[in-house]
Amino acid sequence: MLDKIDFAQYIPQMIEDIQGLVRIPSIRDDEAATADAPYGPEVRKALDFMRDLAVRDDMKVGDVYPYTVHMESQNAGTNHRVDVASHIDVVPVGALSNWTKEPFGAEIIDGRMYGRGTSDMKRNAVLSYYAVKILQDYQIPLKNTIRIVIGSDEESDMTDIPQYVIKEGAPDFAITPDGQFPLQIGEKGATTWNFKGDLKSDTIIKSVVGGAGSNVVPSEATFVIADTLNPGLEAYANNKQWPITIKEENGETILTVYGISAHASTPEAGDSAITRGFEIIANTYSDDLANKWTRLFRPYDGSGFDVARNHDIMGPLTLNQGVIEKTADGQIAFTIDVRYPTNITELELTAAFTKEFVDIPFVKSFDTAPILSDVNLPANQLLLNTFHKHFPDHAIEPIISGGVSYSKVMPNCVSFGMSFQHDAHVAHQADEYIEMGTLEKLLKLYTDAFIQLGQADQLG
């Protein structure tokens, strides 16, 4: 059946559509939110962009307004429903000084398209949409419905998909193309703690602000130090080869530290500007706050809090201190993001953090337990076998992810690509990109997978 499909004819328009979506800066903006755009106008614009594609192509279109839109082929079957969940919201750009390309330019240079959201996950949303469009264009017989679901709050609180499930019900099976091949059958637990209160600490640090999101390794942080410029600050940073800017104003020192952004689930792929800054200060001054922050948060494995864990299947615990704001009046707000395996609990983690910050109140803005799907489910085996058919030289063992995808909030959901295990970690980083040479191969894979899922008699 696949050999009758002219995949190449779809690629030029698909590239234009990916570029069109990437050029929308769909970062959540609570200050500009409205009833029609609960996550901000640019996120709404990106959601409408996907709706317009489906209207253009005469697909069946529905929505759970104003949270999600969904589309199906006109020839969809009725036996079972398979949801394919993607998101069009993106994390903030971070430090523009770290980018060498326009963050929302969608430029294609040397076989790569650059831009925030290219990899996570606007390409994936558009490409999976095109795979369903092909089912319609070629009138491929389907017993089941393959429904593309486009969400708009994955990078923040995931309040969108629960609203969708309430209205539309749980799918019989679901995938999100927001992970690694061959198949992610499980995800570590993920919890975010938001601390905010009065800081009872003697410190030379008058104020500090840094980070773009709890789930992003911070790429920039600025410290105001209540002292004239100390040459030890610059000397330590230069010795570490950490980029900084530093100046003295009105008897105070303004230190801006740059780090390497990465996704919070893979903090080893980046290096926090916040903890770099505290380390620089700790090694220049005898400062209680800087010493404490360096001790607790510089290790990304949780060992600073004595919560480091490793699991033979799910892998290690990771910790990211993503956002901080300390003001001159002694108020502080900061986040802690942890991805954890099954051999430690959220209660143990909370106890460890509150022991260190006993006087600072906190709330948990995100809290999901570890999940694991049965690899022997017929639908999971179908996906593994389809992937192996298209990419026989790649690993076939299913994996566990440290990331948080819609698998946590969409029932019966696993992650199926679109990244390969050998790919560079570019999500949430400066100069995020996708490889253009993989588009046609991925389109063939997803079209085949959707055909198999659409014709399957048994999924679970």
C-alpha cells in the first residue's frame, strides 16, 4: 500500500506549514490571557493555525474550546479511537545572546530548520497531521479513527488535555510523537515545587533573577551584589571558562552569568546559569546563601539533598532549579523540578526540600507519578514492529523517559518518536533545529503506523 503513495509531493507544502507554525511565538502569556485565549494570544494563534490547515484540507474538525482542536480524515473508521496528541506551545527563548539564528525565523540552513519549537514539537504536530491527510487523500480503508489532537499547554501545567478528555472521553489507545524511538512505554515521576516567602539568611547577594521556566535548565541569571567590584568574581568565571558580564554601579556589582540551556529531564546536557552564579559568588565571598545554593543545587542528581537514586529500569533521579527571583527586601521565589524513578516517592522528596527551607512556604504546581505501559499490548507491539520495518538498524528495546509528555494526562498513551536516541538534545536549547533530510522517512513511518493502527482489530 505504501508503494502507491507519492510521499515526495507532500514535502514542499509540509515544510511551508512547519515554517508557518514555527514563526508563531506561541509562548504562554498569562498577562495577556483572555477567556478565548487562556494561555495567551500567540498560543491561540498557533492553535488556530492548525485548525486552518484542517479546514483547508477538508478534514473533519472539532474542538474543546478554547483548549484543544482535533481533526480526523473523512474516511475514519468507527470501531476504536486512536488519539495522536501534539502541542503547539513552546518554552521561552531564553538568553538571546546564546542564539545564532532567529528564534522564530524557521530558517533553513545547511539542511536544518532552526527555531524554537522545531523539535519540540511543531514539526511533529504538522507531520503527524500530514500522515492522516494522506489516509484521506488516498482513501485508505480504516476500521478505527485516527484523530490528531492539538493541545496548547503542554510546556506549563497541562490543563488542556484533561479538559479534552472530560468532553471527548478517553481514547482506546493514544500516542504522542514527543519522545524517542523506538517507543517510550513509561515516564519517570515529575513534580515541581514552587517556594515563595521570606528568606532568613545573611547574604551579600542583594537580588537575583534567572531562569525561563521550571522545566528548563536556566541559560541566564543576574545577581546584584552589595559590594564594589571584586576581581575574584571574574577570575573564577574565567578559570571555569564561564561567560559573564560584570560592572559596578553605585557601589554595587551587577553580575550576569550565562549557562547552557537544556530540558529539565536531561540537565546533564546543559549547565545552570543560576548555580554557576552562586558558585562564583561562593568561591569569592564567605556567603551563607551562595554556599547553601551551590551545595544543594549544583549537583543535578539530587545528592545535595541526599535524594540521589538510580533504578535499573527507569534510570536516575534528576533535579533542576529552574527559576529564581530574590528581591532586596528579602523575599525569594524559586522552583525545583525533579524527575524520579519508582524507588523514591514525592513525599520523601518534599520532606528533603522542606528540611532545607523550613521557613519558606511552597505549593506543587505539577505532580505526576511514574507511569508504565505494558510492552506486550497489541498496539505497542504494532508500533515497535512498524518502526523496526522502517529503521531496521536502530535499537528496538522500548525505553523509559525522564521527560513529561501528554502520556501523563492522556489515558492509554505512549510516546512514539520523533527523535532518535542518537540525536543531539536540542529541545529547549538555543538554536533548536530539525534535520530536513529525515522528513520524508518520518512521514512514511507515521503513515504506515497510522494505517496499521487504523486497521487493527485489537489495540489493548
